[in-house]
Amino acid sequence: MRGTEVLAEPARAGYDLVPLVAALLFLVSVFALVLWLRRRRERVVTRSVQTGTGVVLRAGGTSRSSKQASAGRRSPPSQQRFRLSSAKLGNPVRGLAFGPSRRRPTEPALTSAVLIHGPWFHTVYHGYGGSGAARVVIRAATVRGVAHAFDGTPGQDACGITWNQQRQSLIAAVADGLGSKPDSGDVAHQAVAGVLREGQRLAAGKDFAAVLEPAAGQVRRFVEKNQVSGATTLVLSEIRPTAEGAEVTVSGVGDSEAWFLHDGAWTVLHHERRSDGENVTRHLPSQAQGRARRIRVPHGSVVVLASDGFAGALGMDGSPLGRELAARWRQPPPPVEFLAQVNFEDEFFTDDRTAVAVWIR
Amino acid sequence: MTTQQPTAPFEGARSARIRTYLIYIVLDTSESMRTPARGAAPQDAPLQHFVNLIPRMLRDLADSPVINSIASVSVLAFNDRPEVLRPMTSLVQAVAIGKPRLGYGTDYASVLKFMVEQHPKDVRAVNLGRAREGLTVDVARPWVFFITDGRPYARSANQETAEWMVHRDRLVNLPIGARIAAIGLPGADRDTLWELATGDDNGSRNAFISDRRTTPRELSGSVVDAIQQSIGMSTSAGMLTIESPVGMRRIDRPRRARD
């Protein structure tokens, strides 16, 4: 009998527990839903952090951003976020360290010369020059290349920008020290410093190309006086905002390059690429003869000076990097994103990378 | 848009360019390389050491991100005739390394001729292997690291310099433009090394002879260092000469010229 009673008990208890189990299931479901929503929100950030701070270039395929660029649209924030999380679907570009910023960065005014030479670390600068309609927005970054990082040797690139009040123009320079000489980083630093010094004091009405000669002279004296073993390429530019856009003068010695981007198309302003695959280049202080060029660029253009570690991945007929940046540089990116873009990931480009980009508004 | 230059120098910038390097490691596998020094064990013969060390050299080279990504390496052996131990492939590709055939001679002419014929095929293969959408592949002039311990000898006789020099010249002149570093083990003929090697306009050549105390392992490490020196860096006038690898001395000039 006792056994029967015992058997009957659970049936009654189970009947009484139905509302309790239902309530429990409901609570578990709500909890799971909350968890799922939280994980979903975190996944975007996690994925992008896992990819590191570089843009990855792969052969083939067109990224969502490129398609959007060709369609002349700017992605709303929600689509940009999707672009980040869709990286694993085989798009040529993976996400950056951070999603697109919800607010524009505060742009500090370029009040004095800025010289960037980060032999051991990555550096990024952002700001603006000029005022009102003649305002240009600047991004500059330098990244120590994989090759130097692997060898434990310093990066040898340098760049700088300054505003010439008399001429109402921005002066920019990028120098790339020759890897075959140990002190080339210092020489690149001196070359940019020389351009900034001479560019800042250049009087209105004088030819900007005249900056190169005294700057090269300073480099030569530095090398001779300190008996250093170093040499550098140099590309320099003056960007003078005008009512139609900007007047750009470019000069250079060696394989650092100048480009401008407009309407999704890249045009080279200065390059000395060789066709024989040799890593030989003209350089300071031995060769101080610049190849100068002047061009007018319309509003919406981006003028870029860069060392060959970055510019070598650009091409006028399209390249994976060029296509991506054409899509992403319709507006000045947040500074950290710009740094990540300069630090794009590609196994073939192991050299130091430096880029100064100027948006003509 | 206005420019100061009537014709914009656009052509070279039509596409992004990647630079790639071909490296030949050429190993003398003649009888003398298989003979250990007096009193040494048979496994201490230089050839056996190099055969064992080649995979290690390739691993050391692959450790460098620059060489790993932009260089392709081929290993050749020669005695009576040349043979490919490792075809020209990038270091990221795992490729079996063959065992050298037995032979007796040190036929410079045949191996140099073989390289002249092989180079265009290697360039094509590397171009195909590296081809990527939107990028142009530039293949730089090849570097040849020629490791030997003897003087040219073929068909039971010393090989006349003129017999192999004609192929050496075809290899080092354009369109191939190879740069040769001749690395002599103890006993190698200094004059031959000097004549084989290329160099700069100042008369300095990449002809080296190793110290007797240097072990094959140190020598192979030096070859790796020399290869790393030779590529990847922007230079002012082209990397025509490399620094003397550790454990080796540069041969200043041929003795015959001095006499």
C-alpha cells in the first residue's frame, strides 16, 4: 500500500508543478534572449579586434564598400557596421580595430610645423590647415615596416606638414630613408625638417620648387658634418586652396610618390618607378634635382604623399588598396582608422609606410 | 587641370607593383666535396654537411618576412652535369629537396649554361605563381650563390676558363643580369672564384674563401646572411657587392694578375 501511495504522489506533484515549470521556462527563454542580444552586439567589436589594425588585401572580389563607392553612395552607419562583420565572407577588406565613429573627431588647427618620425612605433596625426572655404583636412601616419620590426631595427620614414601663413598654403613632405644605409632614418628626418623650415619661410610669389635646393643642402651638410651613413628619397608638395579646389605643386627625388584621388580615380603626380624590379632609387644628398609638377585639383580631391611602402600598392588602373581607399576616403576617416589603413596587411609590402593625405573640401 | 610637364610620366604607375627576387643556391657535388679532410669521419665531408644544412638554410631564410614573402629559391647541384634539387619556388611552398646524384667532375660550363637556359622558365613560373589581380610582378636580377671547393674539371681534364666563361658572361649580362657570389671552401681555386663572381665598378667582387676553422654550419649561416643582405633594401646604386660573410675573406684580386 505504501508503495501505491508513493507512486501516486509524483503524479499529483507534477500536475501542480506545470505553472512553475512554465514560468521557469519563460524566465530561461528571456534570459537566453537577453544573452543572445548581448553576444550579438559584442560580436561586431570582437571580430574587428581579432583582425588587428590592418586592412587586408586579397586578390579578386569587390568589397561592399567599393560597390557602394561606384554607386556614388555613402553607407549609413548600420551598413558600415555590417561591412565590418562580413569580413569572413571573403571580402578583400577585413574590419578595422574599431567601427566607424559615431561622431566626427575634433580637428585641431595646424598651428605649428608637425614632424613625424616614429622609428620604433606607429604614429598618426590629424588636424586642419587654413580657414573657412580654404580649409583642408589632414591625416598623416607613419608605420614601421614588418622587415624592420623583424630585424629589430628602426623604421626609416619621416613626414611633416606646416602651414605657410603668407602664402596661405599647406606644405607637406615625406622622406624614406634607404634601407641599405644604417643612418638613413636620421637623414629622412633631416630632409623633412629642412622642407618644413624652408617651406614655412618661403615668401609669397616665390616658386615652391625652390624649397628643394636649400632643403637638400641642409641634408648634405648634416651628413657631412656628422659623418653619418645615410640617404633618403623625398617628395614634397605645396597645396594652396583656391575657389575651385586647390593648386598643388609637387616635387621629388626618388621613389616616394605623390598621388591625388578624385571621383574614385587615382592619378599619379610624382613617381620614379622602375620597370626592371631593381630596388635602386635616386636619393638625397647625392641627387638634389627634383622633378616638379603643378596641377589644379577640384573640390573633393585627396592629395596623398607617401613612401613607396604605401604608394607602391597604388595604381592608376586600379589596385586592391586603391579601390578600397577610394571608397573609404570620400571623407577624412577617423585618425585611428587612417592609421589602420596605412598599416594595411599584405605580405608583399614589408617596407616602412608613411602617408600624408590632404582632403580638399 | 594644368601641368608643367607636357607628358605625364604615368606609364610606370599604371598598376601597383610588387618586386620579387630569384635566388639560386648552386652546390658543387663533385668528388672532392664528398671527401672528408684527412683524419675526419666520412660524414664530415663538406657535401654531406651542406646537404643536411640546406633544409635548415631554407628554414632560416623563410623566417625573414621579407625573404619569405618576396623571394623564390632554387637549389641546384652539379658535378659531371647539373641537376635541380629544388625547383624555383617561394619559400612558403613546401617542396621536397632532392638528393644529389653521384658524380666526379666539377663542370662549371654545364651548370652555367643550364642556368642561362633555366632562368627564363623560372621567371615565367614565378610570374605565374605571384600573379594577383591589380598588381604587376617585377622580377629583379637573380642572385646566384655558388658554393664550391675545387677548380673546373670535366671529362677527365681541367676545364679551360674560356670554356665556362662564355656561359658565365651570358648569365651576368643583360637580359638576365645575374649577380654571382662565389663562395669557396678551403682548397678552392681563388682565381676561379674571382673570375666567376660579379662585383662593382671599383673592382670589388663577391668572391669569398672560407676560413679553415669555419664549420659548414657557420658557412651556411653566412650564406643565409648574405642572401638577406642582398635583397629587400632600397639602395642608392644597386646591391652589387655584399659584405664579407662571417668566417670568410673577400678575394681582393686574382693571384695570376698579381704575378
